[in-house]
Amino acid sequence: MDRLTNTIRPYAWGSATAIPALLGVEPTGEPQAEMWMGAHPGAPSRLDRGAGETTLSAVIAADPEGELGPAAVAKFGPSLPFLLKILAAGAPLSVQVHPDLAQAKAGFEDEERRGVPIDAGHRNYKDANHKPELICALTPFDGLCGFRPPAEAADLLEGLGVDSLKPYVDLLRAHPEEAALREVLTAVLGADRADMAHTVAETAAAAERLGGPYAPYAGLVHDYPGDPGVIAAMLLNHVRLQPGEAMFLGAGIPHAYLDGLGVELMANSDNVLRCGLTPKHVDVPELLKVVVFEPSAPGVLRPEADGEEVYETPIDEFRLSRFALAPGGAPHTLPGTTPQILLCTAGQCTARSAQAGELALVPGESVFVPAGETVELSGNGTVFRATVVV
């Protein structure tokens, strides 16, 4: 078991205060968007086993079966298949979708064959993996997830009383659901930018004036003036998660995070196709191949059992659970059959194993537990456990 040192990513949409408040440190004045825990090459966690600091990715590469266990290596390959994050949204993230595994492999191979640099701004596929993800709220957390039924989206747009939205309203009412959503998103993203800037400004003013169901969308224009993603966002369901609630985001489901602090767990990938609310590259033809044009309810997840509270998802690359530890309670024993990362988010907790002894954890601190090492958790606080299903 190793205490991890983790990198905080300073993306512009990050909150300047939420992660420092969790860690109990002074804000730097800069946005602090995500703290990464794992072995992703973009910012691998670091650890020290007595010979100086090294990366978790290097430790796993040196002995995949010893660190991950034979079953995990056989199923997922010789690398950690998940990435755990603390995410702090102080402004809306881009409306985005993630490819499925076949799309990611094909897209990555195509861009490699064409010689598109891996760090190019117009590159879509940074790796050959899919990126399902789960977000669990630590504070009230606002997001957008999945398409509304077209009739509901038409009512929402029509209620704004903006004349230039009428063609979209008519499209939403005139077609079968899949065709309606596809045509409207295509039209919004392909519209003349000057015309769209005018439409977005009128839409934002109306949303601010009307409030109610429009309130989540009213502020988007302040961060992204003229961006067609403001209109695209109104095609999606608004979700507010309460602390402890979670939301799973599968391939092809458009989504965005708007505000709040959460624990995010995902497959070890960085593949994102953006729809809007971003200054970054938007590849509309590729995006339209990946988006699933079906209405879908967001599906709020609540942990399922006492003791280890599990957030059930349909994929095996990651599994998130939570422990609410109480003083004087019996320790929770975590079997050592799979690799895992433990993250404390509240209180003070203790992780104990025969190999590593006892490590105290306070909010924001985490440990990597290699396969084969059994850990006991105790204390007074909250610990999230990220592992795999084998």
C-alpha cells in the first residue's frame, strides 16, 4: 500500500476554491479543476517505496501481474484500467460525448495512419480506449445528461419566445425522435456564427428573465458568448445531484458538468468529442458519428448496500464504492483480489495492512493498494474505493 502524491490540473473551468477547501489549504487564486489519481500518462500519481519518488505507471509497468494481479492483466492488459479524479467545476465544461471501444480504436488508428500529432488541437482520439465515466457528488452538483424527448425540448425552446429558435422547434415536432434530434443538432452546429451569436444572446436574455426550468442555461452565455453549445445544451436533461448521488455516462451520451465538487471515476482514456461550450476544436462530422440520438433519462444512482456502498454500472474497467466510517465501528476488510485506490473525502480514516502497516488519511489523501494486499479501513469519515471487476 502506497501513499499517493497527485497532480492538480488547472483547467480554466475549474473552481479556485473547492479543491483547496477539501484539502484544507489556501487557494492559489488559479483554477484547480481536477486532481488525478492513477497511472494515466498525462499526469500519473507518484509514490516512494524507499528508493526515491517514481510514478505509479512506472511501478505497474515494471511488474504488471504483481501490482494488478493476473486476473486484471488477463482481462484489461498490463496497465491500470481506470482513472480516479476529484473534479471541481466552477464554470460549465464543454458539452461532449465519448466514443465506444470500437469507435475509439478505429478513430485512433485512422489519426495515427494520417500522422496527426497526438498533441494537435484538432486531434479527436488521444488513445484507443473508450471512456465511460461516473460522477458522484460531494456537494450539490449540476450537470446535463442525455437528450430530452424532442417534444419536451420543443416546448422548452418555444417557451423562450425567440423567433430565430422557431425552425428548431418545428424540426423537433416534425420528425421521428432520432431524426429530429440529429437534424436539430446538425443545424445548430452548422449555423452561421454571426446569426447564432444573435440567437444565443436572445436565448440567454429570455432564459434569465424567465428563470425556473431555464435557470441552468441562463449563465452559459456569460462563459461562452455566441457559442452554439448554449442551444445544444437546451436539448439535454438538467440534473442536480445531491451529495452521495451519482450519474453514469456511457458512450455516445451528450453531457456537460456545470457546477459542483465530485468524485469522478472513468476508464483510463482521454477521448472527448465536443459539441460546444468550448474554444477547442469541434469536429462536427466525427461528432455526429458518435452521438447516440435517442432520448434518455439521466438515471441518478444511489449506493446500494450497507457497509460497502456500491454504485452499480454496466462496465468492468472500474467499480466505485463508498464507506461511511464511524468511530468505534468494526473495521471494513477489503480483499486483495484486485488493484484499488482509496480516497478519503471527509473526516480522518486509517488504512492498515500487514505489508504497509498503518496509514492515516485526511480529506484529499489517497493510497494505491496492489493486488494481493488485504486492507482494513477504520476511523470517522468517508472513503471512496476505486477498483475493477474481474
